[in-house]
Amino acid sequence: MITSGVGARYDVELRLPADGAYAAVLRTLTAGLAARLDFTMDDIEDLRIAVSETAAMVLDEADEGADLVCRFRLEPGELQLDCSTTSAAPTKPDYDNFGWQVLTTLTTDASVEATPGHYAVRIALRSTLDTQ
Amino acid sequence: MTKEATQDSGRSAALEQTRRENLRLFAIFRDPDASESERSAAREDLVHLHLALVEHCARRFRNRGEPFEDLVQVGTIGLIKSVDRFDTERGVEFSTYATPTIIGEIKRYFRDKGWAIRVPRRLQELRMQISGATSELTQTLGRSPTPREIADAIGCSVEEIIEGMESSNAYATLSLDATDDSDDGGPSMLDAIGIDDEALEHVEIRESVKPLLESLPPREKKILLLRFFKNMTQSEIAAEIGVSQMHVSRLLTRTLEQLRASLDHD
């Protein structure tokens, strides 16, 4: 558990080529971080799926040769991920989308930001232990 | 004679018969004067005689993701080895001698052949410890354990658990052109790869998801519904359906990938 100081907050950043081949790296890193935050095994499995969906959504919008910028914010019992890319003309988020349904079910919070030149999906997950 | 002994007398009579048959067959099998065909017939009969022992051993490993028939098959190799090596002079029961060999063979199968990708033995053993500790802790805690709790139970570090979790994803990999288990053959992984996702955003998904859900195999559909509509955790689903949580996780991931792929085809 991350215990240095009450309410300690840590940030982790990862920049990857916006290419599906790197999605596994993001998944692995996320699982590793969640394990250190004392998420349960079930939470971590959910997180893997949620991160896959997030990455899939962002990759769809990425410009040619763009980067995937992943910013994690780690708080006790909570993990937030802001996954963004450069996107000249991002499509409007479709909240009826199957992937989006999956994402909102698995996360405690999920949002999309689509502005010209920028596309980001943000998700937050709380550990089951923390909400009990 | 005690009460239990009376109750068991029927069973022990059968055991006694098996024992006598066993001795008779071994006598032929080991007889230097017996013909080659007599000896090989005795060997075959011995294997058949003790096949129930193999099934008994294989049953203990049934819930580990490998087909029961496959386990019986590898266990039988252990049985054949035991028949060939058993020393009747030793004075131990054949079953006492054969059981460790049969179980050893089944375990080796899990260790060496069960893995789709070669994973170092240390990690394979760690994975088994993790899945054992996970189900045990899920029972005692009444919820899914954290990696730290598993690490404490096994006596290793959280880092090692994370490593083990990663390696567990290599236990069952899918062939790229493998379809699902149903006979009519759904879309394969290959169909899900290298396709343009752009149209996905524009599809009126809610309408198209329905027929896709209907086309899923019953178990996959149930898992999906339990997870996303009843909001059950993977462990709860595992308990409800009677498979391991790892298995639920794999099925769920695969189903979602299939749905994504199918959506894109329409």
C-alpha cells in the first residue's frame, strides 16, 4: 500500500505511440499500480477491461503518428487515468456505444473530452475495500 | 467386527477381488516363461483393472481448466509406467505405488504442456499458489482478496504477485483463427484484428447489440448479463456458474472482444 503520509497522492505518466500494440503495456502498468493501491483482484480485472476500452476509444481518434499520453493519479483506494491524444477532428462522443456502456459499468467515473486537436477519456476507479 | 467394518464389507470384498486379480495378472506379466502375447495381454488387463484409479486422481484436478478426458489420458500414462515398474516383492499395494506416479504425470502435464506459452517453472508454481490462495481468501474474507493479502498468505512480495498475475494470462492463449467453443463457429480473433474501427462510433449500437447478445453461447451470455446488468463481481459470477474467477475473466475478455469485432462487421 502507498502509505507515505495520510492522503498521499502520487502521479505517474506514460507516453506511448498511439498504436494498439502498446495497449498491453498500459494494461500491465495499470494492474501494477492498482496492486500497490490495494485494489482487490476483481477490481484489477475490471480495471484491465476498463483500460482496454479506454485505450480503444482514444486510439480510434488519434492522428497519424500521434502519441498516447496516459496520466495516472493515485490516491489511497482510488486510481484515476487520463488517457489523451492529439486528434485534428475528433468525433462526438457516443454515449450509446457498447464500449462506453462497459466503461461506465466498470468504473466509478468516466468522461470524454473531445475538442478540435484533443481527445481524452478519463476514468476513475475506487477500490472495493475503500467503498465498503 | 465393528459396525463400520460390516458396512464396508461389501466394498472390501470387491477390493479383495481386485487385489487377487491384480496378483494373478502381475504373476503372468512377470513370468519369464510366459509368452510375449500372454504377458502383453496381462499388461493390458492390468491397465484396465486400475483405470478407475486414474479417473479418481484426474477428478481432483478437474477444475483447473483442462478437459477431464485429457487428464485421464495423461494419468493413464502414469498408470502404464507404474505397471511396468511395480515390484510385487516390495509388499506394498499397487494403488499405493501407482497413485503418486499418476498424480505426478497429471501435474507434469499442467506444468509443461498445459501452458500455451513457455513460462519459467518458478512462475508456473507461483501462479498455482496465487490461484489457490485467491480462492481460499475469497472464502474466508467473503470478497476478492488484494494482491497484498495474497502475498502475505503465500509469503512473498507484492511484486512477485504482480509478476504471477501477468504470467497467468499466458496460461491459456487463443489461436488467432480459433473460434468459440460452439459448433457453428463464431467470429475468430483474427476477425477482430486489423479492422478499421472508425465506423464503430457511428453505429446505433443499442439496436445492434441485441442480436449479438442473442448469438452468444448461453454461458458467455449469462456471464455478460451477470457482470453488466446484475453488477456482480467476477468472483461472484465464478461461484454462481461454478468455474474459476480466472476463467470468468478470460471468457469475459473474449466475449467483449468478439462483440466489438461483430459490431464492427455490421
